[in-house]
Amino acid sequence: MSLSDDNWFPNKGNRIELVHTNDEHTKLSPGDKGEIIFVDVEEADYGTYYIERIDVKWDSGSNLSLVPGEGDQFIYYPKEEGKDA
């Protein structure tokens, strides 16, 4: 099984919306949207997984990556089968 088989985990190509970031240098604001271009997933103990980093191509042109373990919060929207996000 691949992690990309399930919509419970963000994947490349999903749309994403910023809820919160601790990065005080970014011009991004809550509600800004973009497309996920890479998800760095690490395996933890007992076959569980966690997201280390999400690289995003933001609609505003920013290339800020999100780091959930550092307080970044987001909503992602899985692609519907047969549709582009």
C-alpha cells in the first residue's frame, strides 16, 4: 500500500490552504492557497507515519514550505477522481 492511495494524507497535486504559520518573515496570510509539490513523510515506530515537510507552490508565487511539527497548520483538499483541483 502506498500513502498516496488514501485521501487521509496530503499528496502531490492536492490543493492546500494556509491556516497558521509561525514564520514571521513570510508574506503569506491565513486563507492563502497553493498546490502541494512534495510531501516529505517519515516512518515512525510501529508502522505509523508523520509529515516532516510539505513543499507548496503558492498561488501568490511564494515557495514557503510548511512544517507541521513546528506549528504550521493547513487544510488540504484531495483531488476528486477524474477532476483537477
